[in-house]
Amino acid sequence: MADASPLLIAKGERELYLLPRMANRHGLVAGATGTGKTVSLQVMAENFSAVGVPVFMADVKGDLSGICRPGTATPRIMDRIKMLNLGEYAFDGCPVTFWDIFGAQGHPVRTTISEMGPLLLGRLFNLNDIQNGVLSLVFKIADDNGLLLLDAKDLRAMLQYAGDNADQFTTEYGRISAASVGAIQRALLELENQGGDNLFGEPALNLDDFLQTDVRGRGMINILAADKLMLSPKMYATFLLWMLAELFERMPEVGDLDKPKLVFFFDEAHLLFADAPEVLLQKIEQIVRLIRSKGVGVYFVTQNPLDVPDTVLGQLGNRVQHALRAFTPRDQKAVRAAATTLRANPKVDVEKVIGELAVGEALVSFLDEKGQPGIVERAFVLPPKSQIGPVTPDVRAQFISRSVLYGHYEKAIDRESAYEILKQRAEKFTQPPQPASRPGTEPPSYPGNFPQPPPGRIPMPREPSAPRPAGRPRETMLESMAKSAARAVGSSVGRQIIRGLMGSILGGGRR
């Protein structure tokens, strides 16, 4: 079915439905480890797919891939079906597209340096305010000179160019500190060592590929393999935030729809907000508040409701709260916070019950037809209709090879961008003239005849030693760019980083 029928998610004293037309009012799935959050996420994704809504979710533990296969009638699942009096339960798999930044467990995911933008790159590199300012200046210089920043070697070349010509840029752009340039270069190297070079490049991800349905009208479930990505938590959080911002930027205003155009599950949501600077938190709040009008629902999945700032938490209308363990003062505070943010039910002592919930049981509150939070109820989340747990690598490989996208993202493209342009200009200015000579004679010596550079490095172009004509400007921008780029493009810069997000939101240009 691909209509907008209410989605049955849980059942207690009565059946609890999530209304598709309220699904873009966002939501929260919270609870301690092992309480059933992943299964709740899986059940919600199945239901969205069934009504034709595409889904994106990151598989941080590696156990969501089973959603592509029909489930099996295990004794535990059959007991839950019988307990909830669900009658005949038709097991079925969902249409799935697998993605992986590293290209091993799904289609490669890439973006460009320009699209990531200086704000997110600054967070990814853990830069301070001064270093962030220098990075922004490097982006501005690249924009003003028509140089595309697509991958890591482009950024490295631009950093070299900006650092070598810092004195020339001081008046127009501001001071460019050599120490800050060095700090950014070291952070770039560290990111490359973590595998971030897989993320930056082309073909860049087309987010329209997330918004697909299958021949039965079911929404495609896009699963990002994140078990390896989670080893670099900032890369994980920055990439998913970039995706949210790109959706916000690219998708048109649609107002209130019968069902969302996309539902985005942000697992391990605490990583998004941890140590984030105030300016970034403000942008996150802005995106969450405004992306609803683009037809996108965002669901944060985390262990503790306190992981989400109050300004964002207040916008999450649909709640599935699994058990919390109140062993520490912070845990007790989280219990109280969860209890006070749910609409009270005289029959349920939320603060007491929240520590007693069984695995798969939750306190559920969905928005009603008027957009008001429903009275919280204690209920069991329905068992999934798809397989619980991961599929084998062979099954995953079959789904990847049968995908309509197979072959498009698998082959990387390295088109002309900042690195190549700067390299060509450097070679042009360092190429010695080829004088006519007779066999057996050596070419004459003159100022432009430079020795060959050592292998693997292009030297800094130099002006001939002959005096300049009177009135000649000391140096053109083109010459300056070529000179400063020579060292950068000749060094070992074949790696790349992670790609882009808040450029247009922050006023930057897209490339």
C-alpha cells in the first residue's frame, strides 16, 4: 500500500498510531542500551516504507541490514504476536539501498569540500575561532579566483597558496596566520589517516537518489553502514548534519502534506550536539525547525533525552521512550526530564514506570490530528515484519549489485579543480625555453634556464634575474598564484576529506 493510512507502531490498552501527516513534526526514540530502540526504529521504518515514504538511517551497530529480508516466526516473536493479539502476521522485507562512505558495504558516498563548507569542516578539524577564520578566508580566496574545492588535495593546494601569499591578502581578506594554516593542514592529514579521504570527491551524492520508491510504491530505505564510521564520531556526526543541511537547502517548500517526502533517523544523536560551538547549535535548531516545511521528518535516536538540547527537544512531537536506568544523579535527572516532557496520563506514573519497562516496551506519545501531543501510554512496540539482525555479506552484495544505482557512484571522477589548475599554472611559469642547438653543443645559459626539480616535487616558480622594465607591476595575481601553488601541488596530496553542508545557509556559494 502506498496511501497515508495511520501507522500502527505499538499496542497497550489500545492501538497507538503514528499519523503520516504529523510525521514531519519530528520525533524522539530514547532509552538505555538494550531496551529495544533499534527494533522500534526498524518497525517505524517499515511502516513509513509501506505507505510510500523513503527513509534514511545510519546502521551504527551493523544489525539493521536484515530489514531487506522477510522475518521468521521465531518463538519469541510469535509469543509477542500472540500477546498483542495481532492475528495473522505477514512477514515481508523492504526495498533497501545500501550506502557506505568507505565503499565496502554499499554504494560509495562522496561530497565536495566546497559543499561541506568552512563551518562544518572547522568542527570536523576541531579548529579554534582563529583557525576557523583562516579556513573561511581560504574558501573566500578560492571563490574569488574561480577555483573549485572538490577534494582534499584541492584544499591542501589552496592552503599552501594562501599561506605563501599571506602578505598580499592581508589588506583585502585579513591576516592569514602561518600557524593556523599549519594547524588546518595537520587536521587534514589526521582526517585522511582516519579514512576521511574516501568522503571527498566526485561523483558527489545526489540526495534525490534517497527519494525513491519501488515498483510496489514502497519507499526506499537507505541504510548507511556506520559501524566503521563510528570509530570517528565527529566524522559521523558532521556527515549526517551535512546531509540534513543539504536536504534543507535543496528541497522546495511544500507546506503540510499527507505524508512526508523523507524521514531521517539520526542514531547516536548525542554525537551531533557534543562539544558543538554555539553557532553550530543555532544552525541545527534552525534546520530542525524549518525543514518540516520541506516535507522532511527528523527522528533523533539516543540513550538519554538530555542528550538533545531543550531548543531542539521541544520540537520533537512524536515520542517513543524506552526504559531509563536511574543509577546516577544525571540518570535521575533524565528520568524527571522525560516524565515532564510527556503529556501526563492519570493512569501512568511516568517517573516510576520509566524504570520498570521491559525490553520492547515503551511510553508512547504521538501527535493527534490537531498536532497536539497524545496522552502518554504504556505499550509494547510491535515486532518487525522483516528480519531482526544483519544479513550475510553475500546477500548484501546481491542487493548492491541489483540496485539501479550500481555503477554510478562506484567509479570516482577527478575533474579539473583547484589542484589541477594551480599545477598547470605552476608548470607554465617554470617551463624553461627550448633554444635551437647544434648537435654536440650545450644550450646557452640564461636566467630562465632552471635546473630540473627533484622527482615528486614541483619547485616554486621564480622570476628571471633580468631587471624589470620601468613601470612594470611587480607581480600579477596569476603569477603569484602559480608561484605559491608550485610547492603545494608537488607534495604528496593525493588524499581527500569529507563533504559539504552549510555553505548556502551561511551565505557561501556552491561549487
